[in-house]
Amino acid sequence: MSNRPDSDIDPSLSIIIPFRDNPEELFGLLRTILNQKGISDAEIICIDNGSEIPMEQPPDLSSVDRIVMIREENYPGSPYSARNRGIENAKGGVVIFIDANSLPEPDWLISGIRCMQEKSADMVAGRVGFDIGPKSNGAELADALSSIRMEEAVKERGAAYTANLFVKKELFDRFGLFKEGIRSGGDVAWTNEATRNGSKLVYCPDSVVIKKARGASAFYKKKIRTGRGYYYNWLNQEPRVSWAYNLLRSFKPRLPKEPDLATGKKLRAGFHLWAAGIVTQCAFIYEMMRGKER
């Protein structure tokens, strides 16, 4: 038996990890998960989401029975379709989502499960931190300051991101899977629907994963995906904020408020935050025009 907190939660866990062309990041994550404190038998489902780089598991991982490797065949490139294949194959009563380019802290799993137990929650959103150093450039700082603001999403929007999310599997029986084929926004839409229909979502600052901050190219590509994905969430908003208002608002300069950030870094990060806001809204408008043409 593994050393688990006493709980009425189904103790069986399934960790779902989509990946694409980043085997070394995936292997590092798997080794970290296998060394998690307090929980030693969680099922780990890795979904290849259209990789072109051949992958061969190293011996220390290929011999671990609880690591399952599958492929997303229907919509390669859609992380939500990949996660859906993981959910369909999951045997655990609690499904846990994490990205392949992340590293969890040693008590990530047990902290999330304890939070689910103690707060009688249906979903637990953990903290997502970013690995930045004194030489981080403006885009990396902007990414760390603006991406995956989990606590804000939970408390202000009743939503969460699959970068670090614990969900009772029974919720997928009630609300269905994520929307197939999309690249961004599926987690926000799904968790928001669940909370609007009575499911309890809580934020857990003690369940932590760390990501590497993106450079400029990856940062802006992410903002394009976010803008296009936000269009589909916007369609279901009540009341719906004017897209023109959001576009005009994006032109307002954004300067980080972090008191410990030097002035030069604030200015560099602020430029990328400002530019990213405009890029996000332009991507939203592009997706809206595509939707109207269909």
C-alpha cells in the first residue's frame, strides 16, 4: 500500500501527459513523478500528440508497468484531443493533468489530493510557477508574469488550466470530454461549465509545478493560440464583452506592478505584455472572421 492521506476520495490516480516532439522533457517529468512523496502507484498515461521525432524510452522508464504510452490519431496537434484519449484510457477515480514541459515539486501529488479531501472539492487547481533567473529577457519575464495565472482564474472566473489540475473522473461522465480538435481554451471552457453547474473548484498553492518561461517566438505563438481559443469561450459568455472594446483596451500600455522588478526589466517586460495583448486580440478577430465564413 502507498502512503496516502485518509480520504473518501477514490485513491486510484491517473496522471495524463500530452507531449509532442519533446521526449527529453517528458522523460525528466516521468522520473520526477516516479519520485513523488507519499504516492507511489499512480497510473501515468502519456499521449503522443503527433511527434515527428522518434522516441525510444530509456530502460529505467520502459520497465515501469504503470507508465502507459498511447497516440492521438484523430486530431494530432490538439492537446485537448490528446487529453481526451488519456481520460478514455484512465482507470483512476481522480484524473490529474500536467504538461510535459513541467517539473512538479516533490509533494505536488499528495498536496493536491489532500486539498481535494480537506476542502471536499471536485476539482483542484495547483500553482504554476516559472523558472526565471537574473538573465531572463523581456519576453521570458512577460511570459512568467502573464501566463497560467491559476489563482486568478479560479477565484475570478470559476475556471482553471490543465497545466496543473486534479479532477474527479466522474465529472467527465457528467459534462463530457474537452472539445475535440482545438488548440487552446478547452480547459477554461470545460472547468467553467462544471463550476456553473455546481462542481466545486478550489485553488491549492501547495501543489506546485514549475515551467520554463518561453522566449519571444514561443511566447507570441502561445498568445496567438490563446486568442483563437478565447473566441470559443467568448461565444458562451453571458454577458458577452464587446470584441471591439477588448481590442481597444489591448492598446493600453501594461507595466508590471511587481515591486522587486528593476525598472529596466519592467520596461522590457511591459513592452512584450503590451504587444502580446494586441497579438491576442488580433488572433481572436481572425478566428471570429473564420467562424463567420463557415
